[in-house]
Amino acid sequence: MARPRLVSDDAILDATRQVLAELGPVKLTLAAVGSRVGLAPPTLMQRFGSKRGLLLASAARSPLMVKLGAEEAAARNTSPLATLRDFALSAVGHIKRREELGNGLGFVQLDVADPEFRQHALAHSAAIVDSCETFYRAAVEVGELREDTDVPALARQTLVCFNGALQVWAVNGWGSLSEFLTEQIDLMIAPYLRSDGVPGGGLFSAGTTRR
């Protein structure tokens, strides 16, 4: 009979995410990840096959984490635009230092050069765009955004804004990451806001978050 796993794959992948932020994919080792969860490198080899296998598992999990983040943000808010902002800020809430973003950009090299990693990167991007599109369609329906808003285009633009803001902040460090990202999202959405006094038309109106 196989011995029960005392440490779940999710716990290992959470630890992998932490080590990636601290070291980047090149310097990450199975020993560094294993030390976070009390497992020896051979055990991780049995689970994931190799360091590459562990990184691929982490990449494959990222779209699911995006969808989970969207669901959690929706549960905390009543305003679709407040949900959108919460979704974006929660995704970077664990980032405290610019170096963490720099290390994360090392994964972009894998996404570009390796077809398997790129497949997961595309799924991750699609999950972000799909979630944003859902929030924006709801915002149009409740009168927060103009009826003529090109929702698919705005959802794609949000992905560009989000990724671009992270890279710019990693280099320049203008204020806190949450403040800088909020500013960029507000500027991006402002032209699409309803301006005719419709209730809820203000961007991220006060009182829209569930307590």
C-alpha cells in the first residue's frame, strides 16, 4: 500500500511560487523548494520528475489561480469595477520588493523560448482576459461603463496595462505597487465611465465592497 502524502502538491507549488519570487527560475533548486515544505529533493523528483517538471506544474496551475482569484474578488464586492480592481490588486498583494518582480520576469524567457511553457502562459493570459471581460460586461449592465464600450478590446488592454505596469514599477519603483497599479487602471478605464449621473457610475464607488 502506498504511503499517504503528508504534503499536498498545492503546498509544494505554493512554496515553488515563493522561491521563484525570491530566486527566479534559474537559481531555483529542488532543495530550496523542499526546505519550505519539509521534503527532500528525491521526493520532489518522484512527484514532478525534475526541476523542469516542477516549473511546468507551477505554470500549469497559474490559470486556475487566476480564476480562483476572480471568484474570490467577486465574492468580496458588489460593484463590477470594484471587483476588477480587487482582482488586479490581489494578484500582486504578495509582492513586497521590486526584485521579486525582476525574478518573476525570468519566467518570461521560458514562456518565449519553450513551447510547453508558452502554452501555459497563453492559458494564463486568456484566464485574465476572460475574467476582465466578465467584470466589464457586468459593469456595462449595471451602468458603470458606457453601453458602447468595446468590452473584448478593453479586457485585452487590461492585460497589457497590468503586465506593463508591473514591469515599469519593477524598474522605477514609483510609490507602492498597489498605488501605482491602481493609478494605471483608473487612467485606463476613465474614458469608458458613464458620465450622466447614473447611480454606480463613478469608478470604484465607495461602499461597493462587502464587509
